[in-house]
Amino acid sequence: MSEDERQRLMDFILQQQAQFSVNIDLLRQHVDNLTTNIESLREAQERTDHAVAELTTQVQNIARQQQHINEVVAVIADAQQHTDERVNVLIDIIQGRNGAS
């Protein structure tokens, strides 16, 4: 190998080494950016998990309240039925008195 060829080979190797160094620096920057983004996503996921847990608790509370409301409405409906029956008896009594006169 001639001195010229050897010099070109060394220049090529040095250029490649320089390019690798630049590429490695770029990759490090990308990895740093990805690390930052992943941390941001992790924090956002924690907030989302917390919000979902709160919503789940609220939905469970609403379901319990709705069940209680359903029970109260059933009691009121039953009481209304009894009231209707008593009013009908009263109406029958009043109509019987009016009819007897």
C-alpha cells in the first residue's frame, strides 16, 4: 500500500470516526428527550390513574345513593297505594251516606 493510499485510508477512518461521534451525540440527545417524554407520560398516567380512582369512588357513591332513592320511592309508592285505598273507602262511605239520604 502506497503512502497516498495509507493517508486516504486514515482520512477515511478519521472521517468515519468523526461521523460516528456526531451520530452518538445525536442519539444521546434523542435518548435524553425520550427519557424526559417518558417521565412526563408517567406523571400524566399517575394523574389519570388518580382521576379514574376518584371517578370510580364517585360512581359507587352515586350507585348507593340511587339504590337508597329507589328504596324510598318504593316505600312512598306503597304508602300512596294505601292512601288511595283509604281515600276510596272514604269516598264509598260518603257516597253511601249521600245515596241513603
